[in-house]
Amino acid sequence: MKHVFFWGMVFLFSLQFIACGSDDGDHDPLAEDEGPTVPTLLVPSNNKRCTDTTLMFRWSTATDPNGDSVSYELQLADNSSFTAPEKYSSTTNSESLTVEKGKVYHWRVRGNDGKGEYSDYFNTFQFVTEGGAGGNHTPFAPSLVKPVVDTMVQGGSVLLGWSASDVDPEDELVFDIYFDTVNPPNEKVASDQLEKHLERTVSPASVYFWKVVAKDNHGAEATSAIWKFKTE
């Protein structure tokens, strides 16, 4: 009888060990799937003036921490906010596309692991295509200088700064600035300004949104992304 009891206990212990030790190859089914690393843009480089309309887009290769195969989504838009962008899928880190003449384009790329997880966009580039002899080009969309997005601003005023350029050297750019506590900002606080900076009075414990519209002397214009910052 003692032998039966002893071997019964051994059998139960063995079952428990197998149940607890089985890990299906050390894979945790509850582990959160992570997205791929962020690809960085290479060519066409930022603010490039392109003479061809068939362009090769290249970016760095992304990897996935879970070993998933990574594909890419390239977005191409005529505005820096990427409203209704054209989307292209690629299994490699390059894509050849044909674009229109005489336009400013914005592009960005993100990785996709095929399971619904995407990487962030590391950066956004813009380029302009030649429009032919005598053709005017749209200005590049203004880029942020300061304050950095989502930064905390101290004091009762803030200095807004941006950069902007135009591939037509004879064009003189002026700027309209929109500044508000709502998104998108609707209040125009400056018109046809030559300087690339503007000081504004701000209230404490607030969130501000702002954007800049660059205009050349031919009526062409380009709008920046919407930027925001907070006050203490």
C-alpha cells in the first residue's frame, strides 16, 4: 500500500512539473507586440530642388524587436499637414515615383510590422520640382525654430521663430502668423511680416497653437504645420 501511495505522489508531481515548465518556446502570449524602429529619410534631401519628375525615394532600413518582417508606408503630400496624402507601400527601403512639375512636395515614411503596429515618423522632408523656364515656384513651407513643440514656456511672453526659403532668388517672402488657444489657430496676429520672428504675450497655465503662412510676390503661398507649446 505504501508503494502505491509513493508512486502516486511521484506521478502527480511529474504532471505538475510538466504543466509549470511548458513554455511553448519561451513565448509569452500576453507579451505586447512592439512596432518597428523608426526609419530616417535620405533622398531626396530636405529642401532639394529637383530637375527630374521621376524620383527615387530612399530611407534607412527599420528593424522589428519581435523579429517580424518590416514593410514601409511612404506618404507624399502637397502640404506640410499631410491632408489627404498619397500613400505607397514598399517592402524595401526605396521607391521610385513620378511627380508633377513646379510643385513643393512633403514626404515621410513609417515602418509596419504587418500586425497593426507602426513606427513613428522620424522626420519630414520637402522638395520642389522645376516648373520650366520662367515658371514661379511655391515657397517651401516654414520650419519651426522656437519654441520646441510641447515645450514649457516660462514668463509672460514668448518669442516665436521660424525659417523659410524659396528657390526663386528674386522672390521676397512675407509671412502671416496665426496664434490661438484653439486648434487649428484662427486668429491672425500679423500680416505680410518680413521678419522671421514675433513676440507674443501669453497667459499662465495655457496651451497655445500657431502656424505661419509664407507668401511670395507672385501670389504663391505655403503653410507650415501647426505647432504648440505650454505655459507654466
